[in-house]
Amino acid sequence: MSPVELSLSVEVKANQQKVFDKVVDWESQGQWMLGTKVSGTKNNGQGLGGEINAWTGFWKIGFNDPMVITQWIEPKIVDVKHLGRIVKGTGSMVVEKIDENNSRFIWSESIDLPLGFIGKIGWIIIKPFFVSGIKFSLNKFALTFAQTDPK
């Protein structure tokens, strides 16, 4: 079964380096990414080969999502490979420079759904909620810059 693809973006009122630095500040990701808490493990989650562990869920219902960084091009791209039992696939976080004070943050995932056909049906049901959650999170990410950095 082919992976599901998802790519969403948000414009951020901050320069490319500041946005990239915030993206790779894994411990702060839970402040803007809905239902996620992330910690760096190997190399503190920094650079090629760095490891990250995310816990995704609400209340006590959720799962661990360990990842390894497969590409690190500062201040533009961080790609990860999901290594968990539930989430497998790849993710990409790209920061594009719009101008000196504005950037675009693109969040992309290519996920191999678990449970075969049942997983595909489940994705059809949860996709609108998942997309809404990511959009909410990306907007919250952008808003943190508007509140902390007026330029």
C-alpha cells in the first residue's frame, strides 16, 4: 500500500534562521504542535544522525514516535525517518526564505499506514481532523513569532 502524503505550510514573520532555530528546538515543539511532546536524544536531536523522540497523543492515550535525522541543511531543511512501531515513513520540515524578515515553514509527511486496508479506511476518517490539527499548530507556530518578535 502506498504511503499517505501530506504537506502544509504557513508564512512566518521572522527571518529564515530564526524560524529554523525554532523548528529544531525540539523541546519547545510541544508549545505549538498539538498533542506532541518532543525530546532530543542522540546529539540532542541536532544534525545528521541526531535522534528525536516524540510522544503523540492526548491525556494518557498516545504513542512514541522515535525518529532519526536523515538530512540537515541549515537553515533550510530537516528530514526525518520515523522508526516507531505505529508511525513509519518520512517527514520533512523546510524553511524557505521569502525576504529578510519573512519565511515560509513547510511541514510534510509521507506515512506508511499501519493495519493495511483498515488503516487506509481509518485515514479517510481521521484525515480532516489531522489536517485541521496540523494547520492549527502551524498557525500557532507563526503566532509565537508575531508575539515575541515584532519584526
